[in-house]
Amino acid sequence: MSTDLILDAERTARLADRLFESTIGALELYSVYLGSELGLYQVLHDRGPLTPAGLAGAAGIAPRYAREWLEQQAVAGLLDVRETPGAERAFALPPEHAPVLVHADDPAHVAPFGHLVAGIGGVLDRVADAYRTGDGVPYCAYGRAFRHGQGRINRPAFTHDLTGTWLRALPDVVERLGAAPAPRVADVGCGQGWSTLALARAFPGARVDGLDLDAASVADARAHAEQAGLGDRVRVLHADVTRLPETGPYDLVVVLEALHDMTRPVEALRAMRAALADGGAVLVADERVADAFTAPGDQVERLMYGWSVTHCLPTQLTDRPTAATGTVFRADAVREHASEAGFARCAVLPVDDDFFRFYRLDR
């Protein structure tokens, strides 16, 4: 047997092993979806170690399902097992795992990946058909699971980092928002509104408009604003970004992980520019992908291409004409779009983040 054939066999084995591990990971994410969706982690967190019967009664699920899910979670290392002689086995959520699985605002809270994967899984047949026809799959088809997953996976960063770290790279804008008697901010592609609420909290004198095309997300954002007691200063519009000049002018426009999803990004940026007050700025946060295509890529590149082939590109192909950007939105493309939209300056901001790159656009 030649050396080349031996090397090929090893490469084959590595890929087979990798896909085997990926299968375990995918199935465990589905189990995390069940634990989050059914409130099982929250019950375990609130009530301490529980037997299958105890979890079933507290969470309102069938006992047989409770036992199987608890055992699977323990085998996967997500839950701890409590064995007491003469007593039924009990299961506990380790306190170290609560930030990941329960605490929605914690930076470690990545349980929403389960909802994201579940949303994609529910629509994969339609995605495959779209590949055959060249058509798209609308965002709403991905359903509640994906919508909540997307909102919740970004919630910690939008709640803490947006106003705690990201905006510090625009000190003049922060000063302006703090000093002006009635500053105005627009949050384009606001989704469930977590970024919108963070901006309203950080600048108590500001009025903040959130805009989104997804009616269900708009309803969620409006409900969150009312629950937070910010309904008097936060307005969430079910509107296209091209309407932004009608509702402006704004001292700050933010578009967070949404520009790459817009079918006509140059037109969208042109509208944001037209909506700015004199001296205002646009803050864009988009994926921190490599500057150029490189294969194989790092984990961030793999993650972004994974979203692209299953979600972002299909949703962008529902509208024509479309830029069909996908998820992988490189810095040069952002600069080109900003220039075409008429911005005089597009600067990459010195913000250290594992997943996002930040841009300041000035008229």
C-alpha cells in the first residue's frame, strides 16, 4: 500500500470521527432545547436536586420522559447525579452550569443555540427545496424557536456590552447622547428589542426607535418594552429601513448583526445616512470573519458559514433584487457598501470581541 493511500485513509477516519462527534453535539443541543423550552433547567435551578417524579410534577411533563431526559443530561455531563442509599436517584443542576443554561443575561448563556438549531431543523426540507429552485425561505418559516434563539443568544451582549463596551469606541456620540436634552436613537433590525431597551436604559433622556420587518419580533419587542417600563420612550416600528428618514433625524443609528441580512444593504445604508442628524453617526456590528476566504477556516468562520448555508442566505433569497450576502460579510464589503451609500468615512473600531467587528460610519 502506498504512503498516499495510508494518508488518505487517516484523513477519512478523521472526518468520520468528526461527524460522529458532531452528531452527538447536535443531539445534545436538541436536548438543551427541550430543557429550555419546557423550563426543566429553571425548575432544577429553583428546587434543587429532583427525582424524575419530582421533575415531572414540578415541570408538568410525563414521568417517563422526565427520567429519560434526566439520565441523558447526566450522561452528557450537564447535570450531576445524587445517589442516596435507599432513596431514588436524584439529579441536580450544578451551580457552574446555571449561567450557561438558566441566566438569560449572563455572558455565558449559550443555551439559546438549542433553539436556533431546532428552528433550522424544522425547516430543512424547505431549505433543500430552495437549493434546487434558487428560491428563498422566509424568516418567519423558521418559526418561534429560531426567533427566540436569535433574540436570546444576543441578549447578554446587547444588554451589557453594547452600552458598556461597544459605544465607548464612539466617545463623542456618547457625550452627545448624554448631554442633549432629547437625543434620538434608531435601532435598525432590532429583533426582540434587547438592544433597543439597553440603549433606552443607558440614556434616560433619549427616545429610541426600533425597526424590524418581522411582525412576530416586533410584537416581542413591544411586549419587552412594556414589561421593562420603557414603553413611554421606546417605540418599535414594523417597518422597512427605507422609512427611517421619515422618522428621523437621529443622533445615533445602530444596526447590530443585521446589515448582512438585508437584501439591499446599500439602499439600507443610504436611508440610515439620510436619517442622521448633523454630526450623528451609524454604528454597525457584523460578523468578525476573516478578511479573505481561507480554507479550512477557524471556528468563527465555520460557525458563520454554517448559519449562512442553512439560514441567512435562504432568507435573503426571498426578495429580488437581493445582494445575497449570506452571513460572511467581510470588512472590505462593508467599506464598499458604505462608500456607495455616500458615507464619507467608514472606520473599523478598536473593539475586542470574539464574534463581532464594529464600524463607525460618518456622513
